Amino acid sequence: MMRTKTIGANKWILFIIFIPFSAVLFGILMFVAAHIYKDDLVVDDYYKEGLSINTILTRENLSKEMDIYLELMNITKRRAEFQLDNIQDHKVLLSFHHVSDKQKDKEFILLHEGGYKYTSHNPQLISILQNDGVWNIELTGSNREWSLKKRIVTPARDLVIKP
């Protein structure tokens, strides 16, 4: 009597063939993904980055000398209100840099409304402050002489940035 082998009888052969095939397929997928989605965390020119360190340190030291700080006072569906002490700028720039996705980076202008109050009516800013996320934020004056930086986790209720 002669036995006929079916595909079911050759499960081990198919399993052994599947392992290298899946490794090759995964390698091709990784290669394609690496070329489509460039790494945002890699700096192209370290020399230029190094030159800008002194400028960054000067801005941060000036904010310490001026004792500038930002505090989130109130947030509604249409408005974010901040208290910003010890500056005279009519507008300041508030930048949000996502920790892992450069495409999510945003910049907002806060307008002076008298006293120490600065506001924004931008719905994207309100959305960032109310939704989950991790951000590096930077506050700079209109002339970019000083800057404050901090890493925050949103939703932000008690946001305070001090030098």
C-alpha cells in the first residue's frame, strides 16, 4: 500500500520555509518605512547646532535676570488666558514642539490685553492644552531676546513656566 503525502502532512516543511520568508518580508517593510518616514530626531548639521548654543544660553539667562514667568490662568472653549510678568511686549510667541513628531509642532501668538494678561483665541492652542500629549514648550518675546522653556504633559490645568 502506497501512502500519498498531502499538504497537511508537510506542516513542518511549510513552517520552516515560512520563517526565512517572513524575515525577508519584514526586512523589506523596514527598508521602505525607513525611506518614507525620515527620523525627526536626527540633526543634519551638528556644527550649526553647536554655534547656536551660546545664543540659546544668552536668551535663557536674560529671562532669569528679568524674572519672567508664565502662568495659565483660565482656559475655555474659545480662549486661553495667561499671566506673564515682568515684560512689556505687546505680543509673545508660544511654541509647542511635540516630543516625537515634528509635524505636530505649532506656534501661537499671545496678545497683550492690559496688565499682565495675555490671551489667545486660537482653537489649536486650546485643543493642545486640553488633550493628552507631551510637549516641549518655548515662550519668546517679540524681539527674541529672551526665552523660557519647559517640558509639559497635557491636559494642562496648572501650567507655570519659570526660568
